[in-house]
Amino acid sequence: MFFNSIAFAIFLPIVFFLYWFVFNKTKSTQNALLIIASYYFYSCWDWRFLFLLIFSTFLDYYTGIQIEKGKSDKTRKFWFWLSILVNLGFLGVFKYYNFFANSFSELLNSVGIQASPILLNLILPVGISFYTFHGLSYVIDIYYKRIKAEYNFVDYSLFVSYFPLLVAGPIERATHLLPQVKVKREFSFEKAKEGIYQIIWGLVKKVVIADTCATYANAIFDNYTSMNSFSLILGAVYFAFQIYGDFSGYSDIALGVSKLFGLDLLRNFNYPYFSRDIAEFWRRWHISLSSWFRDYLYIPLGGSKGGLWMKIRNTFIIFVVSGFWHGANWTYIAWGFINAVYFLPLLLRNSNRSNMDTIELSLNFNSVKTMISILWTFLITCVAWIFFRAKTITDAILYLKRIFTNKDFGFQYLDNERYNYELILMIGLFVLIEWNNRTKIEPISGKKSTVKLALAIMAIMAFGTFSDYKEFIYFQF
Amino acid sequence: MKRFLIYTAKILLITVLIAVVMDGLYNYVFLQSKNRGKIETVFNSKPQNYDVVILGSSRANNHFVSKMFEDKGLKTFNYGMSGGHLFEASLMLKLMIEKKYTIKNVILEADLNLSNDKESDGVSAKFLPYIHNSEIIKEHFENQENFNELYYIPFYRYIKYDGKIGFRETGKIIMGEKTNALDNLGYYPLVKHKNGNMKNNIVNLNPLKHNKYYEEIKKICKEKNIAFIAVMTPMCENVKGMNYFDKVKKVYPEIHNYENVVVENKYFSSCGHMNDAGSKIFTARILKDFFNK
């Protein structure tokens, strides 16, 4: 059941009605309904994986309590590592086993030892990377005594399985979501209205921008060997907007839906393509994952303590791991590595936190410099996206090479029966709207919101791509 | 909560209003379309007189050279539609009758397309803008699974088939952008010989015993006194399951088998589609056999 499906359009009002009109007596009844709805939502993909989700939830719930109750360090450590190993074990088996088996066998073959890997025929459970990280952060926080263990299983289950964030985040923190889950929610008109705006804008991003860009990006990436330089450049730009529209659109819908139930989720995107350097980009892109890696990997590794070398080492580790988190493929690892390389000059100049303020433009030299920085950051991000999108690293390198060697900058007719340039105007308009609203969560709220809402609905209906339906990209992670 | 419910109702109302307005707007634009495709052209045309009308899929569109008919003094148009099934061919003929076309002969390419009587989404979508303007189109779609949504939900058909009749197509009509669908009197010559694409497997294909739309075309022709010529058109040599054409002949003895009139690969662009040279040989044979008076 996707957020942009008819099934969800039926599911959401039913749950909304039951939540506020039938199960509204106490926070327990509210939570119980949301749990049932979440498990139903999840089982729409594959009911068999519901058991895995419930097991994972119970494991973290139980180990969390045992860690807190543990009298000795040894006991606490035991329960802590049990949770970590089982969680990562599931992730490893379902997501990474085949990749490691294949890579190891290829390595052996390359040194002349014949080996054929034993592969598992497993389907990746949807959302496993997200709910595993929910559970991990909870257990780690209890172990380091940052939070208290949750003793109410229903409340804890809701924190892990809450349907708006279950399959593709944002990756929530116990400190943020659990306190909200523990009190009865009262309906707020303003919050619900904000939610509607965010849902509508998320749909614009998904069906108008992402899915339309996907049609073009696919036609270019899938036939890159016959594309000219101009098409290849556009292909990378289209993919950049596809993945942004897709994932931030999903996050907007998730946040908006959650607001309808009176729960605030962590913001996941903050206009990342308006970043002035790559550090700022990563403070604005998939914020819940970046901050997760910062808090649970970078800082435990020593963070920036221990000098420049440690800082560089830890930066490379979190980016490569972050790339690997996205999928079991060398292309994701390369994508993470490239982003770490982009970080290097900032680390060497100690300027990775220099662009923390809001971007203001006026008619002066500094503004020109800012614009150039934004364009440069977008450009290098697009180069990294080529690795993310390509099927193999070789494909990515050949794609890049062809941009420079083909040198034909003419308009090309693509195999999706469209010209490669046709989408530029729509993207330009989208960028302009986002730029003018970059201090807000979404562009619909504010003055003349009804007109803007009507225009957004019109855009979804008129410009949305519906016949060539595409799943949300991050569901596969 | 009451405020929110009223607010949600307002949004729904705005959505419905937008859908109705856009439906009307798109419909108006499609009613002006004259040079984009065969369906739009027929729908927006005045009554015509034809000696020969050619119907079928791409195997009609690419195989019957209309000009060769014209050279013989026969006013002809090739209404074969790439990707189309007999569902669309039948509707096209019905639409012509509704638009008061006078037709003496219908040549129907009836071979591979006899194996199903389903609609071809990509082609049938082009009729949908006119579903409220034509009883014939409405009736033809009435038995389709999603008829109610297509007919009663405003703008739904433009959303569902956005790739075919969405804003890009609407925009192109407004801009007066022409396609090549109507060039060469509807015949689309294939010139490129793609090496290595000269094989096909139709072993699992079987003609339906009673193809609803084939029978419908036959019936219309009989009622309107139109001479009905059904033909099977050539395929390349390297086809697995070539006995399909014999199976067709068994079920529909009136269909003329021209499958092996052209066989050499040099006359094909792909296994199921002849190039221009092959189509000329084939058309010459059709002219000789049916119009040599």
C-alpha cells in the first residue's frame, strides 16, 4: 500500500475516523488502533514479514528492559550485544548475505580459486533498514543511560511500527517520539491543516516531479551508450530531482499523515539542493539518517576528537557505511565514498560548519559567490548520483566518460518518445517555488493558501505521471 | 474537528471542481484536434467518400501502400494503427459510419490480432476524450471493466492515460504540432532493416474461435453494403509456429492468407513488419487479386 495509491486514500480516512471518533477515549486506545492499523498497513506488502517486525520489536523492548534492570555491567553488556547482534544479524542475512557471498566468490575466482557462492533466495522485508535502526537507537540510548526503558509494550511497538514512518522513515528517536506516544493526543485544527498541506506538497513532489523525471532519467540511464553529452548531463539532473522528489515527497507525506494523528515526526529534508557546500547538503538531506550516523557511529568512533586524521577516518567510515546502508551494491559504497571525498577539503580547511546560517541573496558579490557555491554543490552531488543510479561502477564511469568524450550537445529524441529537454521548464518552476519558500516547511501555507492548494491539486492532476507507476525508491532500502 | 471536516469537504469540493473544469478544457482541445492522429482526425472530420479503407494493427499500417491504390484511381486511406487490436479497428469503423463516411471496400488485416479481443490501452485511450461526445464510443467501452470510472469520474481518463491523452498531448494540440500519422495517406513505410531481429515465436498463439470484434466488423460491412476483404499479411521466414496461419484459415475460411507472399528477410524491417519494398510487392499483389478490373 503506497502513499500515492487508491488503497491508501481509502485506508487513511478510515483510520482517521476511527482514531478521533471511536478510539479517542484514552492514549491506550489511540495507540492500540494505530498499532492495528500499522500492522495491517505493513502486512499489505507481505504478511509473513509481520512476524519479523513483531519479533524485532519484542527483542528490543525486552532487551531494553533487561539492560536497564541489569545490576552488573556484564549483564547489561550481554543484553546490549544480544540486541545489536540479532538486529544486525537479520539485516545482514536479508540484505547483505548474497552480496558478501557473491563478492567473496568473485574474489576467490579472481585469484584462480574456483568458487560458486551458496545464495539465499530471500525477499528483502520492506522497511527493515528503517525499523532496525529505530530499535538500535533505542537500545543504544538505554545502554548509555540517555533514556529510560519503555515498559508499555503497546507504546513501544507504536514507536517502532507507526505506519507513516514504518517503511521509509524518518528514522525516529525514542527521545522525540516516545514522549508523544505516551500522552493522549488532542485534535488540533492547525496541525491537521499543516498535515494536509504537507501531504499535498509531498504528492506534487512524488507524482509531478519524481515520477516524471524518472521517465526521462530511466530512458537516458538505460541507454547511456547511445546518448549524447547533453542528454547524459540532463539524465543526471533528472535523476537528482527524481530521487529528491521521491524521497522528500515520501517524507512530506509521512510527516503530514502523522500530523493528522497529532504526532510530529522528525524533519527529514530541508531544501538540500540549496546547500552551499557538501557539509550543508548532508545537514539538509535525509536528516534523520545523517544524524543517526553522527550520533551512533561518528561520535562513538571518536568524532572529531583525536585530531584531523581521526576526523577524516571517521568521516570516511560513516559515509561508506551510509552508502552500504542504502543497498548491497558496490555502487552505493562508491557513492558514499565519493561524498566522503567531497568532504575532505572542508575537513582540511576546518570549514565543514561554516554554512549554518539561512541563505540570503541580494545584489552584491557575496550573493554571486553564494549562487556559484550552490550550483557547484548541486553539480558534484549530481556526479555522485550517477554512481547511485548506475547498475555497476563500470556503467557509472562510462557514463561520466561519455559526457566528456561525446561532445554533442544537441537535443535528442529518447526511447520514451519524448525529447530530452522537455522537462527543464517544469524543474525550473519547481526550483523557483522551493527557493521562494525555503524558510517554510512547505510552500502551500501562508497567504492565499487556498489558491496555492488548488494550484497544487491541479498540478497533481494535470502534470502527474500516473500511467507509468513508480514505487518510492527508498522502499527498497 | 468540525472545522477540519468542513475544511476537508472544501478541499474535496475544490478537487472535484478542478476535475470538472479541466475535463471540459481538455475535451474542448481534443475536439479541435485535426492533424495529430487518425482517431482525432476521423472524429473531427466531415463526411468522406472512400473506395478503400484499410484497418488493422501496425501490420496494416506498415503493409498497405495507400498511394498504390490511389494510382489505380481508388480513393484510399490506411487507418491501421500501430499497437491496435481489433477492438480499436472495429470502433474506428463504427466511428466512420457515425460520421457518415461512405466506404466501398474495407481491407482488414486479420491475423495475429485474432488471438485476442481485448482493448489495446495505448490506442483505445485516444478515443476516450470523446466518450461524452459519441454514443458509439460510449457503447463500445460500456463492457470494459473500468467504464464507470472512465465515464463518470471527471478527468479520470486523462489521469489514467496521461501518457497518451495527458497534458503533453493536449499541449501539442494547442501548439498545432503535427505528427506523421496522416502522412502518405496513413501508410507508414518502414525502411530500416534491423539485423538480428528476424525471428519470432508464435507457437503459443491461437486465434479465438469467435473474435467478437472481427465478427462485428464483418457484420457492419454486411449491413452497410461494404465489400469486406480480410487478409493475413506476411511474416519473415524464421517464425516458430507458422501453422498459426493455417489455424486461422480453419476457423475463418473467408480470410485470405497472404502470409507467404513476401518471405525474404531483405523485405522486412523486423520479423512481423515488412519494409517499404516488401510492402509494395505485397500491395501490388492485393491490388492484382482484388482490384484488377
